[in-house]
Amino acid sequence: MKLSKLFATLSAGLVLATAAGLPAAQAATTLTMSSWVSPTHFLTPEVFQPWIEDVKRVTEGRVDVRILPKPVGAPAQHWELARKGVADITWGNFTYEPDRFKAVWFSEMPFIGTKAEASSVALWETYEKYLAGKPAFEGVVMLGVGLFGGGQIHHGSKNIVEPDDLKNQKVRMGGPIQKRLLEDLGAVAVAGPGPKAYELLESGVVDASLHTIESVINFRVEDKLKHHTIVPGGFYDASFFVVINEGKWNKLSEADRKAIMSVSGEKLSRLWGQRFDAQNKAGEAKLRAEGHVFNAPSKALFERIGAVRERMLADWAAEGPSFGVDKPMEMLEFFEQRYKAHAGK
């Protein structure tokens, strides 16, 4: 058959298929994702890859997500990288940009909860009810949020039990809420990302470091931090986002957007929390088996932490109008109610 005749035959078949109401093949869309943790960090195989597989499945292969081999910017830049479309999808910590996301500060305060699944879903519900559509969140579409189930105090050589135990201790921390907590408790706050904790501890720059239990292991500092103070409800937390560039999102078909959200939102937030819960539980069992010392704060230290929390919340709530929330304490109460409902309390 001549080439021209073959082309005519195929074209005629396509016309007949269209006339019969049969869908023509749709080209697949590949979305890029920038991630700033190692491919071996549990978030990649246990959260991001399962979600990527879900996206491909529910869109019947029309949408795929490819994690780039290297991040396209520093962790603190990842919101902007998505907003500007440098990468289609990114994730990061809200308080890497503390002024922009002051509305979310409540979720990183002490006593916010140590069940990451419950707190992550509660944060998603709070975002949808109070924060979606606010100017700070423009330019992207929120795919999920997460908390990590309570960060704690980890020391290299001493137990932190009484208020004076923290006095003048140099403690690595990662954000404005942690900084104020430590300073109000008499410690010296030293800024540094979690992956730098080993270097800071090895060089003697810091005496202690703030982490979740899982990150003591995942950042490989268990040989440097042998004394763990577990504050009920958590000493602090960290709030995270997974977002997609709004323009890229709008180019997807309505059917594919709906399908992707069916495996995102609450479901992705829940998966995030579940994996942190599992990692924290396994991490604590491993550290206890290795002979690490676990402590609870004394009543005096616990009450001191609570007093700092109350001052921080009062200062935060007073700024509510500046970050677009008329009733910030109502938002916090809603989060706490949803957390208790999901945690079974």
C-alpha cells in the first residue's frame, strides 16, 4: 500500500472513531517534582512514590510525576519554586518563610499533639476551613499538608528534666517558634537545618538538638544524642506543604484534576502522618534497645513550657488581622477539636 493511501486510510479511521463517540488517545503529561531530601529518606519511598503511583493510576496514565534527580533550589525556596513554575510540584516547611505563613504558626507550638496522622489531617481540615484562598497561598494549589508528630529535646551528655537543665545549653533549632521557646527557657538557640546536626554536634558548636525521634536516626545522630526528653504533646512541631503550580494545574483536564485530588488533600495528609507515626515508633524502640536514656520533663519544666506557649499564642493571635485571620484562636480551637476527634481522645 502506498504511503499516501495508508495515511488516508488511517485518517478516515480516526474520523469514524470520533464520529462514533470513541475518545482519541490523549498525550500523557509529565509533572516535575523537586525534593530536597535524599532518595533514601523514608519520605521518598513511603510517601511521595506511593502518591505518584496513585496519581498515575487514577488518571489512567495520563498524568505522571517525575522526581528530579536534584532539587532545583534550597529547601527554603521550594514554595517560590512551585509558585514561579521552576518545578511543577514541590514540598517544604511553611515556617521556612515565617513571615509569609504566620497564619500557620499555631501548628508548631508546644503541646500540638504527638499523633502525626491525627494532627496532619486536622491541619488539612483547618487549612480548608480558614486559610484556603488567603493571599499568602496564591499561585499554587495545595495538594497536602503535614505535621511530624511532635519534636523533642535531645542532648548529648545530660538529662533535661528541670528548668535549670536547659540554662546556657547550646541547642540546634530550625525556626522562629523553636528559637523563642529555647531562649525563653534560658537556652542558647543555634540555627541550623536538621541534616547539619551531626556536624554541629561533632564540632562542639551545640550541646543538644531538637528533632523528632525518627530524625535522630534518619539524620544519623543517634551516636551523638543519647538523652531524650519526651514532652507530652510535643515540645514543638513543624508544618509542611505539598503544592503544585497553579498554571500547570489549570492546564490539566477537569477530570484529571478531580482524580488527582481524590488521592491528595486529606488522603495525602493522612499518608504523611501515618508514615511519621510509624517512623517515630520504630525509632524510639531502636533507641531504647540501644540503651538510650528517655526522660519526662518535671512538673516545673512542663509548666514553664506551657507558660511560654501561652505568651507566644497571645502574641501570635494579636497579629491575626495582619495575616488575614479575624479569629485566630477560633482557628486554633477548631484544629484542637479535630485533632482530638482523629486521635480518639
